[in-house]
Amino acid sequence: MPETPDDMWLPRDADPDEIGASEKPSSVPAEYSDTSFFTEKALEYLHGVRHKPWFLHLGYYRPHPPFIVPEPWNSMYDPKDSPEPIRAESVEKEGEQHPLLDFYVKNVGRDRFFRHGQGLGAEMSIDEVKQMRATYYGLMSEVDAHLGRVFDFLEETGQWDDTLIIFTSDHAEQLGDHHLLGKIGYFDQSYHIPMIIRDPRPQADGSRGVIVRDFTETVDTMPTILEWMGLPIPRTCDGGSLSPFLAEGTAPEGWRTEVHYEFDFRNIFYSKPEEHVGTALDDSSLAVIQDHDYKYVHFAKGDPLFFDLKNDPGQFNNVAGDPTYREAMLTYAQKMLTWRMRYMDRTLTGYAATPEGLLKRA
């Protein structure tokens, strides 16, 4: 028996000398994994509602720390085939880019990602990172296989051609890039998430399987579902429906040309960057705007970052202080200000106060 419940995340036949990524599988058999459990509960629900309208939010915990997976998924990927991390030549060099990055490379521990983890995530060797990634891919494939069970049920019960399926995630993972683990900071690796949609309607047949290169955001999920169901989209929705991509295979008129995201790095119980970065409670945040050419990172307090993505896709060279980029950086700063003004709280902006009371504006 494990000494504590969390010991279920230890590798099978754990070696005391192992302090992070392990080639060993989880001690929990595949049929008892959390991914299997969630799938069983989803199938129970679907069985009970199969003769009436239903909605299912099937939220898998994986892939997620602790990074360990049962067989057969553990040995599905060879670590040698994993890509090497995108990172600076040293931890010290990485941290020179910004005090926030310096804090994370010096403080993110392996114990948050491996049950038996010791030391810093930034200290992981390339081989350890490649092993971690192979395990992560196994966790992904486990989810894929169990989603297949759900899809099979929908086909067997005649619901496959009536069900809108959206596969997405709340965040991504650094997985060793920039000497980081977790979902932190301002790098793409923490924010680039999947958005896979299967629209069963015949009008979507022409675009089925198409990869959309336009920028989409999580806020597009709700209006997409509402429009698909024939329901009105509230004015307060910040996103837009993705239905035109599905029905016509093209972006709707006026679609966004940049992607936006934000990060709050206020002190929490296991991470306290404020003192290291030199910020206080209400100015420990950053906002990002980027397109295919440039990326602008604005901090509530402190100097911004600016990256030339064409020449520096790995985002190692901050050119914010380079006079050559001054005009371009100003343009993106203005775009960010416009975006933030456009999407301020608009709870009551769709109404006008009149002698007859509040009237809804078009």
C-alpha cells in the first residue's frame, strides 16, 4: 500500500535515485487511470440521456502533472524521437531576458511535475526533457484512445451525425522549452492550445479536415456553440463564432489579425515572484499581442518585450530597445490599447436610458 494517496503517481518499482522524468510506467493499471474513470462516467451519462437532448462537458485531467502514464501508453513513444527543447545555452542566459523569467527558471521545482521530483525543472538535462515529452505524448494518446470509445458509442447509437464536438484545452505546457515547466510567463508554449471542431452538418463537408491558420481564441467557443444551436449570441461575448470556418472554410469578414493573451503573476502560496520582479499586488500582470510577424509583451510595471518572430521564432532576442523597431513596437502597443478599450466591460453598453426606461440598442 502507498504511504500517502499521492504515491499512486510514483513509477512502478520506483528507484529512490530517480528525481524526475522516468521511463517506468505508472503503478496504476490503465483500467484504473483517471482518464479511464472519466470516460466510464461519461459513457454512463450518455447511456442515460441517449433518447433526449443532452450536453456533455467531458473534462480530462490529462495530460497534466504528475507526468506519468500507465502501459501501454508509457512505452508508445521513444524518447530519442522527442524534439529537443528550445532554450538558451544556459539557465543564466535564459534568465537575462526578463526578471520574471529569471524568477521562474530559479524557482520552478520538479516536485510539482513528478511525484518523486527533486531539484529545479531548469536543471533537467536534454535526455530528461526528451523522456518527459515521450511520457507526455503517451498521456495524450491515452486521452485519444478513450475519446475514441466515446465517439464509437455515438456512432453505435446513431448520434454521431447529430453531435457537435469541440476539443480544446485550458492551457498548454512549456515541457522544458526556455528551461521552464508548467503554464507560466509569456512564451507561446504555454498558450498555444488545440481547437478541433467536428460539425456534423452536411454544409461542413467541404471544409472537413481543413487546418485553419487564422487566429482563434478560447472566447470563440461559446458563440460557436450558441450559433450552431440557433441561439442568440449575447453582446457581452468577446469572441466570435467559428461557424464560417466550418460551413464555408473561410474566415468571416473582419476576423481578427492578431491573437491576445494575459498572465497574472501575483504571489500565490507556492510561487512568489513579486519581490524578485519588483512589482506589487496590482501591477503583477502582463498582456501579449502577436501576429505572424511580431510579438509585443506589455507589463503593468516595467519595460516591455518585443520579438521579431520572422527572424527570431524562438523569442530569445528582445528588440524593444532597438531604434530600428521603435515604430513597429509603437504600432503594436497602440493595437493593444485599442483591443483593451474595445473589450472593456460592456454589461450595460447595449442599452440606452430613456424616459420610458432602459431600451436595448441594436
